[in-house]
Amino acid sequence: MTTTSVHTALNNQTVKQLDRKGVFYSWSVQGSLDPLVIKSGRGCWLWDYEGREYLDFSSQLVNTNIGHQHPKVLNAIKAQVDELTTIAPSHANYARGLAAEKVLARAPAGFDKVFFTNGGADANENAIRMARAATGREKVLSAYRSYHGGTGSAIAATGDFRRVPNEYARGHVHFFSPYLYRSDFWAQNEEEEAVRALQHLRRVIEAEGTTAVAAILLETVPGTAGILVPPNGYLAGVRALADEFGIALIFDEVMAGFGRTGEWLALDHFGVTPDLITFAKGVNSGYVPAGGVLISEKISRHFNDSMFFGGLTYSGHPLAMAAICATLDTMEEEDIVGNAARIGANVLAPGLKQIAERHENVGDVRGLGVFQAIELVEDRATRQPLNAKAMGQLKAAMIERGLLPFVVANRIHVVPPCVVTAHEAEQGLSIINDSLASLR
Ligand code: PLP
């Protein structure tokens, strides 16, 4: 039997049985990875083995910015497969040099190097080590509302207590960032929030020792924690504190970077430049695992030949590099970042606001570009998070209607690929609206 005929013989049930034997270890955010069987995809769409189609409003953990199976990226990967598929990072390689240039071209002025990794967590691992090497200090401060990856230092930096193995988190200290409940239904004062959060951060730095902190690591726009767009002045205030105390500032752009917010990097919205930037996911839309660290000259001037950074065997893997080059070129040619900005501003943000006006269970709407979220509450008076049972029903209702959402806790993260059309965005909004109505 050829591979093709094996595939033809499969259906949703047989694939589910195979996957559920427990051989493949799977993990789920409160059940938010869905019991779906996915066979194929194209653009914003996914299909199962029985031909059911789903609008992918999750982008597979906010990853496929360019959409599924983009022919230009697939062709570039195929061409690279024919030429060379593995190369040690000690040898010069054309695809890697080209990818490094293209990634660096999106960084702010003052950045002169890029180190490639295999994903987001090891990008953060390496950025932390670079900050420690450059400052000669140990401690790392990161926000409570954050996710930085599942490896040693990255998970220790992660502020979400459900996942942090605290016993391994030595040298990592968490601070409060502003929590923006940017809802029209409550009065708020963004700038006050920023000032309060910055005062807290200063106290944390002083408590840890003003010459002890190597790095402040934060997501420019926290993603998994709820797509929390920072208030005016907050990131600039963090930058000022980092400068005052000689601390390296790392922006984690693994989820928010490379087009999702309607700018190449999320930091472009705020005019604040960190010392290190980590990236992954969107840089090649996850077609081949890749990530990396953009390094400013301020940090890289401390490096010498004996500095060693990890994940080396596959660092700059030719297939990942080919996918990065093709993804970034295609995003430029097809104005995909512009599309994310337009769809976000003209369709998703106003559409979600309308949904909020219709449904009492929507407490908050927020985001940038195709990086939006709605927060579900029991009712607007109490702002209590909507209970888990109702969230489960809501998720099932969306899937039943053909929408694959990214649900975390009491939030629906509205994160379609950056190539989503206005029509597809409206289809998705209509399913979210109908699903909310079905809760009553
Ligand atoms: N940083 C952020 C902001 C993320 O959202 C993620 C993954 O969701 C990571 C780091 C970890 O990336 P990876 O899963 O590629 O290790």
C-alpha cells in the first residue's frame, strides 16, 4: 500500500484512535487545543478527513501569519530541499546569510546581529544568556502576565503560575504590569495604570539590588495572557528604568512580531527600542521550526569568540532559512502586514465592538491588527470571568459552526492569519456572534 492510499483509507475516527493511543504526548491549555482531526489547509481554511471545513481563527497558536500552504513559501522550501537540507552553523551558507539580512532589515536602528534558534523558547533562553553575558549580572525580571516558552529559563520567566515550576525559577522575579480592561463599559485611566505599574517595577528593582538585575524581559504586547496592549508611556517608562539601572531590555516578539499587529514588529507601534528582540512563529509562519534573537550593537559589542549560545546543530537550518526568506519577501510583495492593519482596524475591531454591544457576556474588546481578544464575563456589573462550563459551550458552539478559535481561560483570542480577507473576517465574526447568542 502506498502512502497515498493509506491516507485515502483514513477518516476522522481512525486518525483520532491512532492519536489517542497515548504514544504522542499532547498538552492542552484548559482543553483549548481542540478534539479536531485536521487533514489539510489552505490560506485561512482547514479541512478534516470528512471534508468539514473550519475557518482558522487560531492561526495554530498564533503562528501561520501568511496562511496555510502558501505556494510561494512551499516552492522555496522545495527548491531548498533539492539543493541542501542540512549544514553546520560553522559553515557559511547562502540561505542563512540572506535570511539574517532580511530579518535584520525589520529591526530598529542600532541592531547589527541575529542569532537563529529553533523556536521561541530557546530564543528567550539565549537572549537571557546574552543579557547576562553583557551585563555580568544574574537576575531576570519578567511580568506576571506573560508566556515566554516551556524550557528552563523561559518557563521560569513566564508569569503564569499554572505553568511555572517555581523551584527552578531561581534568579527570576516577577513584576506587575498594567492590566488593561479597555472596555467602553467602565471608566479607566490608562496613564495612571502605567504610572502605578512603573512604580512597582522600580520597587522590585530596588528590592533585588540596583546592580543585580541583568534583564527585564517582556512581551511587547502580551499574547497568551490576553492580548494586553500596553498603555501610553508604559514601555517608554520601562526603557527609562532599564537605562537608569544599566539593565538590558528584552522584548519578546515571538507571538506579536512579524506582521500580526499590523506593523512588522509590535514595538513599531510604541517607538521604544529594546536591546534584544526575540522572535519565532510569524517569521516564517511556522512552515519549518525557527526563531531567533535580534541583537543590538550595545549588547553584541560585549561578545567574543568564546561566547557560546545554544541549540546550535539546527541554528540557521537551510529549510527554515528558505522559509524565512520566502515568507518575508511574500509579506512585502503582497502587503500582508498592511492587510493585517486594515482588517484589524476596519473589520475586526469595529465588528467585535458591535458584538460587545449586543452581548452582556462580553466584558472587554482589545488588540491591534489581527491580534485581538474579547474577554467573557458573567455580567458587566461584577466583571467575574465567565465560568468554565459556559466557556466550553461557547468553544463547542464556534467549532460546530465551522470556526476554530484560540480560547484561553475566559478569552476568545481572535487571531486569524494576516492574509484574512474582509469577507472571511466577517464570516468569523458572525460565527462568534451566533455562538454567543446560543449561550442564552
Ligand atoms: N514567547 C511567546 C510570547 C510565546 O507566545 C511563545 C509561544 O506561544 C513562546 C515564547 C514560546 O515559543 P515556542 O513554542 O516556539 O518555544
